[in-house]
Amino acid sequence: MLPKRSGFEVLEALQGRISTPVIVLSARTELPARLRSFQDGAVDFVPKPFFMEELVARIRSRLAIVETAPHRKLTFADVVMDLDSREVLCGDVPVDLTAHEFNVLVFLLQREGRAMSREQIAEHALPEAGERSERTVDSHLSRIRKKLGPKAGLHIKTVWGIGYRYSASL
């Protein structure tokens, strides 16, 4: 019931892109809405009307869990990607990936060994409002390979006629 998008659309857009826990505050209290909120990535659901003290307590509780959780990292070759800080190191050298490049690389790494079409990559790793053409995906992957260097870049395979695949082994 937000002005331009539904809360579900916002949750879907955020899913997998942020590490901050999302608490849904809604007047929609029916079970399907609650379940969909969790399915779309919410960590908690608070129905309206609510007590402000309870909302603050829930926020503090969720933030405490995030602060004590270990950083989520993906590694391959000599590359370390910190999903929380969004920092990338190749060896000990920082790699400056754009937000879109970072999202594309994470998307492929999380689907190791699976051929992903350019359309799937664009749909899941690039913003809905931005450019999502096949050529855009190709450009992102080309820049990612260059920035990672020849050793790590070889792990991203072109699957002719389909798209791309991350492979842990060369």
C-alpha cells in the first residue's frame, strides 16, 4: 500500500542485495500477506496498530543479531568478496567493482556450475529501472573479468548461445 510500489515489490527488489534485516510494518494482517513478506526476505512482521516500544525492541533485537553474526564472504581463486561491506580483494589488492558489477558477480558465484542466461542475470542482478539488455550484461562481465585479472577472470565462463557460468575449477 505504498504510493508507487507495493511493499512486496520493494522486498523483492531488495532480496539478496542488502544484508540489513527488514521488518515489515503493515496494516495487512491476513496470513497470506505475512507469509509472503517472509518469503520475500523480511525477518519480522509487525501488524498495525502496534506499540512503539515493541517495534523498538524488535529493531534492537535484529540489529544485535546482525552485529554478532560473522561477515558473509564468498571466495574463489585469490578473490575474497565481503557481502556485508561489499569490498572485493584480489590477493591483497582492492578491486573497485561498481554496484552492478558486484551484484552480477555475486549472482554467478551463488549459482556455481549453472549456466545462467543473460536475461536471468539482468533480471536478478541489475536494477529494474536500469538498462537490462543482453549487451549490458556482456559489458558488465567483460569489465569484471578485466578488473579481476587473468587468473580469477578465467573462472567466469562464456556459455555460447546462453550466457555465463561461474566454475570453481579451471
